[in-house]
Amino acid sequence: MTPPLRPLLLLCLLAGLAPFAAGAAGDPRAGRWAHEGSAHPTDPRVVWGRLDNGLRYALLPHAGAPQRVNMKLIVLAGSVDESDAELGLAHFTEHMAFHGSAEMDALQMLAFFRRLGAEYGSDVNAYTTFDSTTYSLDFRENDPRFLADGLRFFRGVAGSIKFESAVIDRERRVIFAEKRNRTGISDLGTEATLPVIFRGASFAHHSPIGTDETLRTFRREQFLEFYRRNYRPDLMVLVAAGDFDAAALEQVVREKFSSLPKPTTPVPTRTAGRPEIRGMRAGVYRVSGIGSAETLAASVVPLAPRSDPREVQLHLWRSNLAMELFSHRLRYLIPGAGAPQASYEVIMNLASVVASVSVPGSAWTQGVLGLDQAVREVLKRGFTAAEVGEFRTRYLEFTRHQIEQLPVMDPAELCTQLADSITEHTVFNGPAAELAWTADWLNRLKPDELNRAFRDLWQPDAMAFHVTGDVDLELKPDDLVKTVQKNRRGEISYFLPPPPKDEPFVLKKPGPTATLAETRAVPELGAELLRLTNNVRVNFIPTKNEPGLVHAIIRIGDGLLTMPGQRPALKEFGLNTLMGSGTIFYQPDELAQIIDRRLLAFSFDLADNDAFAFRGQMAARNLETFLGIATEIVRSPKFNPYAHQEQRMRAAMGRAGSTMGFGEGQRQMMDHLFQGDARFMSGTPKDYASLGVADVRQWMEPALTAGYLEVTIVGDIPREAALTAVTRTLGTLAPRAATKDRALPPLPVKVAAPAGFRRFEFIGELNLGMVRGNWPVTGRIDARANAALQVLSKLVEFRIRSEVRDARGFSYGPSTAFDPYGGFDDFGMMQATIDCTPADAQQVAQLVQDTAATFAATGADAEEFEGGRGIVRSQLRQGFKDNGFLVNLFKRAQERPGRIDEILALHTGLVDQLTLEEVNAWAAKIFPVTNARTIMIVPKPFVGIFDGTRQ
């Protein structure tokens, strides 16, 4: 696990792409594997090969995820291989690869992806970085015919993309839509930092997405020239990992790709520029009207060559861990600052460290000087043994989990690691070896090692500083440098980190322990449903999907179903009042420390609508800790008035801070759709001010202390261990409600807004807009209906994508989803979300409504139906192998009569029983114009946040 990425690498994401990974110096374009001529062995499972034309392949058989296969075609050319007149052409070429080749025309590609049950963006994807372009296919079934067709698709990408002029012009609009989505304030500010941090490096001026000027003028001849120059077999590598016969797949690779002509010219040389990273430097990117600023400090050093793959891996760990420790320190070293982050990355053999905090725009000096002083304080005094020990323990735990999961590792993750080793030109030793090295290193880690790593990375006399945000018009880059230099004449204040606490959780004063009252086995799924004598319900599903790990959900009471009155603020921060109050025996910070140390994930929420829910993921040995924390909270819930005031203030500040942007527009949309129903509306300032701690207690306390309680546990834990953990915790609670009987039925969900169009405006960035199509679904929605509606969502997405994106280029990523509104059995919502320019919003809204209405009248054809059903079938098949899916599938297993029968039906092929007529009947019911609420969310004209100025 690495620290959260700094926005530095969002530049790569401007093209919707993967960020750069760290690697050792080397030339992946030399045509040789990194392990050739090396004394260090590679992973023996990999089949390495090279064709006569120079194309290489690496095939890694892995049967841990049955039938799953991931394939990638790597082209070792990216945005740094563009001339100044070609900026954005590598990424544009990637887009054109999906519009037809001599191997597969566009319609054949679409048919293939539908047969595959694949979705764009997840199963079918591509991304462009500074130095490579990668195409990816994820197969949920390892049918040799599918794999052969996948290789045929890659063969077309490798040698025969069509580049039709009309398609180029159409896709140009899609590229601009993507660029529009990826050029918000943070993205533009990030792009402005690169030439400052990496001064003189050519890649700093080669954003993969390109520039408006170049994108507008690209001609077919330029594509053909770039393609001829860079899409050559000696710059391509085919990578695959998963459940396949390596010899058979190798034979198909050779058959498909040997016909690519061997290049007759040398590989083009790259111009890296002349990085000037020795002196102190600064930059300013001004954005008026937002009130805040992000301040950043960075340092760059050339990456030292390392031939030992073990040392490459450990250098990465040292650097990442040192920066995560530093990020942790920033939380309290700069009072009043927000969003502290620090990370280590490598771009084009330049190692960079970046740290940032957010401050009010007028207080930019506090952020810049705070970062500079924090860096110098660590350089002078280093990290403490207590700090290092805490993080070492945490990472050891995580590494053990990773080692346990190696046998069932996701092929896509394995294929990505193999592909990264190729683009980084490092020896691929395999995850087992790397994790073993990591565990050994962590066991022996001392503070001096991380302190040396920190000192190697931060060069105080060659640091870069940058400010992005609402700062004075007169602020110049030289002002930042002079401010830092002047401040350095003084002494460094010493910040002593508080010693970490490692308190185990102990359930204080538990009551009598309940015993097992009844049990029911579900042998078809290996599940067991149990009830304790205090009426706590337990759903237990043991799996080996994630060795050593457990997922759990504890659902209590009725949640939103019984939320009193018109008090929308209750759901917005009432739950935080409870969590911020601690328990009788544990203070909030003590609970937070235990959760941070013992659990991989933890939340308390209303996401299910019909219950308060504790959710967690943890090592199996920490299941009792998770259950115990929930038990401690619900046994005698605390609602501290001071905690309530603090949470109310935070909620009000957060709401005030989000009045600009899409968030406000989406709140207006929900208030419009569900006017009068506080369960789905947003609170007003008056609601916030009037909500007292007694209101929160009145709603939550009865449910928490005595309401119906059902816990679902899925994962790698023996039955007796799981049952012991439950009885020692939840089993000590007072008797719970036996059922969810209510005095009154819950208020049904009803869309109050009339059919038609509605426009909502927000204050924000002027070039971003969104259209949301909403089609309410009423009536009983059982498992079969839900499955049919999920298939229908894929079909209408096909249609909207074809009309809005492919035919007209209005949008980059239109999507459609059906939300069954869990807990409300008679209501759901079909929703289409389309990004667009504000100027296009009205036209897009009309197009979305008309496309859906046409679908209602004509229905889908057989090919569309099979494509949509194939996606849902594949997702469902994979879901039954995923613990996160299973824990949510079973969470109402005892609460709802007949739920187990529904789950069994899904498992045994309910989706295959659906008919085209059935799905078309739903389309005819849902998509008429009379049922459509089409919302446009756009910025207010001339009131938004204008483009910033860069210095």
C-alpha cells in the first residue's frame, strides 16, 4: 500500500489515465527484457518471448481466480514522443483505436465487447501516459474463442487502425469533452506546477491530453505519421495474466502478430530536455473567487540506477513510508491548515517528493512557510522511534494480508504489476518475492533508515514552491522565494510528535452471554443463518476469496424509514454526533486510534436507507474488535451536547464551503425531485441551527438499544471463531426486537416533481455542465424485476452512449444505472448521467429524453439484449466470488422472508431466464416522456469561477 497520490500526477489523469509508478533507471525501448544479462532471476512462472519482428510478449498463468484473464497491449510511446505540433496525438490515437481497424471494424468491435459481457472503462480500457500507451481487456470467461478475438482486437490496434477523417472529427469533440472534465481548478493548478517542479524537463510541457490549439487542427496525415513512427512491433509488448494454457495462448500470439512487418529504421530517439532542478524556484496559479489556496513544496533528484531488484523494491518502500510519516506529521505541524498530503513518485527517471496543505488564500504564507519549516525540522531531527514503530506495525499487518491473498490474486492486478515492470524496465520477480522482501525489511526497520531516505529526497536549497488559489493579484513567484529565504534566517521550532498509542480494545463490563437458539443451513451457498437467545441474527458465509480477511455489516433498526418529521439535517450529521461522543468507557480519540490500528475499513452510515449500519473490513483475528466497538456504542449510546455542537458546526461549514460547484446543483435536484420528503432532501441553515442533541437521541436511541439487529459476516474465518466473536460481543446485549414490525408502515417514496425539463444553476467553473435523466420506477421490485432493470440500464446506456457520445461527441463518459433504493421495495430510480458543456446542456437533455422515449416505443433488439444481459451475467458471476458483494447480498437474509430464495435464484441463473420481451416491457413502462424528469445542472452565466492566471 502506498500513501495517497498527490495531485501532482493528476496530469496523467487528464487523459483518464493511470499515474506513473516508480521504477529504476533503464530503457524499456531497447528491445531487451530487464532480466536479460542480469544476475537476478525473474518469476519462473512467466513465459517470455520475442517475435522476429521485435514484438515481445510475457504470459503469466495464474489459476487463483478461475476463468479470469487480463490482457494488455503496451505501446512504448506516449506524450513525450510528440512534437510541439503533435501535443495530444498519442492520446487521440488511443481513442481512434476503438473506432475500427482492418481486423475489426467499429461495429464488429462493439459486437465483440458485448459478447464478452464487457463494459467500457472497466473491462475494456486504455490509457496514455508520458512514455507509454496501454490497451487493456478483462475477461471474466477464459473461452479460447474470446481470448483469440481479444488478440485479434489488439492486432488491429498494433497495425491497422483506420483513422477515417469523419471519425477523427467526431471523436475530436469527445476528446474536448474529456479535457473539459479533467480541467477543473485542481487539475489546472496541478498542470501549472509541473513546469515549476520539473523545470526544463520536456515532459512537463507534454500533457497527454494535449492543447486546444493542437487538438483543433489534427489531420489524418498527422495520425498516420505518428502511428507509423511509434506503433511498430519493436515498441510493443503483449502481456497477459490469468487462467489460461500458456503454450496454447503463446501459439495464438505468434499466429496473430508475426505478420506485422519488421521495422527497417531505428527506434526514434527521445528528447528529455535539460532538467534544471538545482536552484530554489516557485510559481503562482491564481483562481479568483474560491477563498482558499493550495500551497505546495517539492524536491526533485535524479533517480539513482539500481541493478538489484530487491533494492529497487526497498527504495520504493523507504521513500513511500518516509513520506507517509511526513504526511502524518503535517496534520498537526501546521495549525489551521487542511488536506495535508505528502508522497513520493518517479516520472521519467526523476524522483520527486511533494507535500501540500490547504489554507485561506490570504494566509498563503502560513502554508508555504509551514511546509518549509516542517521539511527542515525532519531533516534536522528526524522521525522518532515511536513514529516509525507505529507505521512499521501497520505495514507489517498489511503485508501479511497481501501475502495471504497471493493464491487468489486478481489477474488484472497481477497483469498490471507485470506491465509496470516492463514500462519501468525492472526485473519482474513476482509479488510473492517482493512481499517477502518487504516483510523481512519491515521486521528490521530502524528510524535511521527512513531518516536517510528523507534526507536523500529533500534538497532544501533546491526546493520548489507553488501556490494555487485565491491570492493577491500582485503575488509573484519571486515573492514566494524571498519569503522562504527570509524565514530561514530564524530558528526552527521543534514539534514533538505525540507518542502513538497501541491500546487493544476490551469490551468493558459485558452482560450475560447469549447462546445459540436456532440455525439454518444454506448448503448451496455454504452459508448459515443463526439466531442467538437475545434475538441477535447472524448470517455467516465462510469463503477463501480473501485469505485472512473478513467483511462484516451490522444493521440495526429502521434507519430512514422512521426518521421523524421534516428534519433532513438529522441524517446529515446526527450520526456524527453519536460517533463524536465516544462511549462510556472510551473517548472518541481512543476509539479512532483503535479503529485506525485494528481495522482496514470502518464506517457508520445510512447507506442502506432502512437501517443504521456499522460496516467493516478487517483481519479475521480483529473481527471481535469490530463487533465489540459496535456493541460498546449501541449498548449505552452517548449523545454529547458539545460533540453535537461541534458536528453541527462542521456540517454547516462544510455546507457553506460546498455552495459552489456540482454539489449544490445536485442538492437542488434532489430537493426538486423529492420535495417534502426529508429522507432525501438537504437541510437548510435553519434546519442546522434548530437541530438539537435531543432530536438525535429521540430518533436513534430506541433503535440502537433495542431495535432489530442482524449481522452478516463473510470471509476467511472458522465458524466457531466467528460465533465466539459474536457471542462475546453482540451476544452480551439486552434482548433485541425479534422482527422489524412497525406501528405504522413507512411513508412510501414518491417523486413530487412533475415530468419535464428543469434547469438548476450553481456558482462554479464555467465550462462544466451535467444532464441527469431520472425515470422513477414504482411497483413491487423483487429479485427478478431488479435483474431485468439492471439489464435495462445497460441497454439504455448503449443507446445514449451511441447518440450522445459516438454520433455527436457531446459527452466523454455517459452512464446509466438503476438504483433500487434499498429498503423501499416499491420504488427505484433509473438514472442517466451525461457530462457536457453548459451550452450543449439543453440539446443533450432533449436528446436523452428522446432516446429513452424511442427506446420505450421500439425496445431493444436481440443483439443489444444479449450484450446487456452478458454484462450483468458476468458481473453477477464475479460477484459471487467477491466478499464485498456477498456481504451486501446477504445483509437482509433473515429480515426479509424469501430473501434466501432470491439469492439462490440469482446464483442458479435468474439472469439467463430473463427474456427480451420482459425487459422491453419495463422499457415501455419506464421511459415514456410522461415519466421523465430531465435535469440540467449548469454554472450561472458570468458568475462562475473564471480561468486562473499562471506565473
